[in-house]
Amino acid sequence: MKKVRPFIIILIALLQVRSNAAKANVGYTPHVSLPLTSVAKKYVLILSKSSQSVVVLDYNTLDSITSIPVGADPHEVITSPDGSKAYISRPEMNDSGHHITILNLQSLQKEQTIDTRPFYIPHGLALQSNRLWFTAQGSKAVAVYDLNVKKVTQVFGTGQDFTHLIQLRPDGKAFYTTNVESGTVSIYELEELPPYMPPTGVLPQGAKPRQEWRQTLIQVEPGCEGFDVSKDGKELWTASPAGNIFVIDLENKRLKSRIHSDVLGLHRLKITPDDKTVCIVSVKTGELLYYNRQTQQLEQTVKTGQGAGIYMDEQKNRMFLSCTPNNYVSVVDLATRKEIRRIPIGRPDGITSVSVNTPN
């Protein structure tokens, strides 16, 4: 058996003495790394054109928490899937606007502003896979801003006047817009097409099928602005200030129905979370119309205010109506169709709700 060297024995003894002394010392506290925790907070966000801000409300109580300045003429608001950011379009039509404001919802502070030039008058917004889609009314187009590289990476020309609101299909292979002054709805789809046939009539060697975006225009009526798509993706509803409601068959890309409501000033509409009822507001008369989506029959008409925007809150089964000319937001219980709250806001417009994880 090999001999253990004396210095090794001494070293072990010293380490044992140090360990025992540390344990005996009542003031000794070992370093422990605690995991970071976060607290989920849920808000309702309402744009106020009068104060040029986002009004932040508690989601449950609807009490005001704060107001965040965002710049002139805020119109539409959407949030990121993780709830950390909000994006606000600012058309500034009279000044050829070119700004989208980004908010940090964890700090409830303005973070930065996107300059959309050369695409002017951004309005409708959609977000998918870190790509921010926006309508550019002044450029007759839809543009896609990549949030990673911080620039526009794709553009779709509608060739239509006042391309206003936008909605993406969940699979990302189609989107829809209303072109208000042209009186049309754009259906843009990513299609599988055969190889391009050159004028010679002979396909080049190695020619393959291709995927390209193609637009189909559906004629409705000038003034059609607000629209919504059913959850099954088969129907698009829109309405005009002349009081007409249009139902588009998205599978066959054709106008399916035209409904005469006899209510002027129809402006925005949304389909209820259960996909059964279409709610349409009149910014002229202050009426709210409930249409059965299957039968296309009017079920009820109530007075709520001159609605200019609608947000459906699926979790609480309630509807927010931004009554811009009346300077308030009406909150409606969808089960009873009764107004449950009226929130004073200076010229409200876009509304949404969001769940935010904030550091504890």
C-alpha cells in the first residue's frame, strides 16, 4: 500500500475544519439562486383619438390603470401572441401618415415607432409569425413588415382605392381587405399554378409548377368598411352606409347574398364568438343590429350609440363598441344583449384585450 503524503492529510484536515466552522456559524448563509417569477396581468386597451393615447383598463373591473401617449390619429390596435407588445396604426390621412407605434406592455411605455414609407396611410393591422401586415390606403397596397429585420419585405398591390381593413386566414395562405371607395373586397390567395407557358408554346426544360399570390375582387358597394370572417372560413360579411349587407362565399369567391337593412350609416361589424350572430353598428343612427348568420334574418335592434368599432371578448362573452362621436365605449353582455357598462373615452376607436406576463 502506498503511503499518503503528509501534505495531503493536512489539506483534508484544514478543509474539514473550515466546513465545520461554517456550519457552526449562525450568521452563515449559503448562496441560493432563486428562479425568476412573473405575474400575469390582463388589460383592455382602448385607443383615444382625442388624447392621442392608449387607455389601459383592468380587464375584470374595467377601472382605468393608466394612459400611454402614442402620437397623432391612432386607429387600430393589435397585440403580439405573447402579450409583450402592442402595435397601433396612425393613418393621419390629411398629412399622408406613415407611422405605426409599438408599445411595451410589460412596462406600459412607448417603445418605438415604425416608419412605413414609402407606403402611406397605414390602417388595418394583422400579425403572424413575427410579420406585421398593414394596409397602406395611400399606396393602394398591403405591405408586410418583418419585425426581425425591421423593414418591409413584401408588398401586395390591390389597385383599389382606400384599402382599409385586413384579416389573415389562420394558415397564412390567404388574406382579405375592404377597399372602401372602390366598393370592393380583395381576396388574396397563395395558389399552386402550372409552369408559365412562354409565347413559343413550348415549356422550357425543367419547368415546374409555381406558387404565386393571386387577387380576386368581389364587387360590393362603395363605403363597405367593416367586415368579419366566420370561424369556418366559409363566409365574409360586410356592410355599407347605404344600409346594405353583403355575404361573400369565400370557397367559391362570389357574392352569396345582399341583404337590405333599411338602416343608414352601417359601419363596422363582427361575428359573435359562437359564430351564430352578426353584430352590425350604425355610426349614423346609433343602432346595433343582430343578424342570425345561418338564416340571414334580423333578430333584434337596440340603441347603443354611434358605433365605429367592435371588439368581441370571447373569454367573458362580452362586446365592446367604440361610439366615437359620443365619446364613450359601450360594453354589452352577449348572453343578455344588455349594456352592462359605459366607459367615458374621448373619441374611442380600436379596442382589444391582452394578457401580459410582467416581472415580479
